[in-house]
Amino acid sequence: MSLRKLTGQYHHGDLGNALLQAASRLLEERGVAGFSLRDVARIAGVSHAAPYRHFRDKAALLLALSGRGFERLRAALVEAAAGQRGPEQGLIEATRAYVHKAVQKPGMTRLMFGGAVAAPVNDGHARERGMVLEVLVGIIREGQAVGAFRERDPEELALVAWSTMHGLAMLAVTQVLDNRYTDTAKLDALASSVAGNVIYGISRS
């Protein structure tokens, strides 16, 4: 596969972002092990030495890329849950968004959750991962406040929801699900059904 440059990607003063965009593209095309910093530089249209101005090595670049992935996942969940008719629908929409995000960027999903890079303990990336959980905790607390969800540790219930939606997402990303769910609408319906079962399990009634 030819390494074509991303037209208009690099702008003076925005080298870090250009490198992350190039790395994101290569990640989806080749996987974590399939490219080098030299490849990233070529795609970004910069010199081979340029990446080292921002990242000491490929592992550092992948760590930053993973952090960006968590930030965007959190934003997608917030947007999906906002303005819904109650916390139950908010949780359904968040589940659908989570699964869609994972399937749309399978390389990023594997990077974020596959253990390819190890983030230092208590660093910014740990906070970014925690922010995804915080979105779900917020939905659970909202549900508890209106009497929809049972009165248990909201983080525990949020982890029930997260582990379930993540499990479905990984089944889709790794193509364990059968061919019925390669269709976006059917996968979307499945995500809604799975979320509905989570809601049934954590419901106060």
C-alpha cells in the first residue's frame, strides 16, 4: 500500500496534531505494529526527524493517540446522552454511541483497550479513561435521583453498564458476531436491546 500524504494536513505550529492524524490513519490501515515513526512523518508530509520534536518514540505517540481516543469517546457518550427522555434512554443512547465508535475505528479501539501501550499510573491518560466512567456514573446518579435505578454504589452500577457495552463492542470489533450484525441498523438494534437488559437489571422496580 502506498504511503500517500494527507493533503493540507500539516500547518506551521500544528505539528503534533498532524502527526496524530497521520498515525490515526495508519493505525486503521495497518494496526499498531504495522507502521513506524518514519511512516507517520511521511504521511504527515514532514521530515523523518520531525516526530521527535513531540514524541520520544512510537510508544509515546501511541500513548498520546490513545488519550485522544478516550477524549473523543467521552465526548461521544456525553453528546449521545444529552437531552434524552430520562436516564434510561440516555443509557441506551450512550451504549449505541459506544458500540458505533468502536466499530467505526477498530484500530483505535484495539489500541485503547488491547494493552499495546502501557500508560504510567496516575498520568493524564488515566484521568481520560476515568472520564469515560464518570459519564456513565452521571447517568446512573441521574437515574437514582428520579427513582429509576436501584440505590447501590453508582460506580458499581456504571461499571456493570460499561462492561456490558464494551463487551458487545469488542464482539463486533473482533468479528465474533455473525454476519447479521455487520449491518449498522441491526447492530444498533442489538446495542439498544443489550442496554435495555442492563436497565432491567439495575432498575429499582
